[in-house]
Amino acid sequence: MIKISILYPNNKGSRFDMSYYIDTHMPLSIGLLSTHSGFKGVSVERGLGGALPGTDAAYIAMCHYLFNSAEDFMAAFTPHAAVLQGDMSNYTNIEPIIQVNEVLISR
């Protein structure tokens, strides 16, 4: 299984509208990507703090998609890339970090 992680760094002065992301962007994204047979799930997380009490989280938000393979993710994402990427300016000015991961343990 493959996890596609989309990480939004918690940069000083950056803008991230969590309500829009949760209520509008993610339902759109899930609706489009989940129709692919390789889609296995998605989670969204909000950064609350760093390792030490009182420190900021490294990421303001993280989204993790699970797919059977990276090829399945690309097949699901590519037809909708313009719509999903075009919507980003509605909730953030952050350039996300995207990482493809192989899931070795999941319980």
C-alpha cells in the first residue's frame, strides 16, 4: 500500500483556512479521488504543537491518501489536477510538501 502525504508547513505569516479545507476542499477531493478502485482511504490532521510544550507544530495540516499503488494515485489524481490545484488558493498560500510513502506497518 502507498500513502501520499500532503504536508502544509506552519510558516510564519502563512494563511490556511481550515474550515474551507475541511468543509469544501476535502469533500471535493474525496469525491473525485475515491471513485478510483485503488483508493483505500484518507485522513486529515491539524497540527496542534511541537515536541516541546508551548512550541508550534511543524505542519499546520497534513493530508494522507492511501492507494494500492502510486500509479493508482496518479490515475485518480491526474484527471482532476487542475480543479484540485486551482482550489488551493481558496484555503492557503502555502506550497505543500508532497511525499510518496510505502506503508510497511499499519494496524
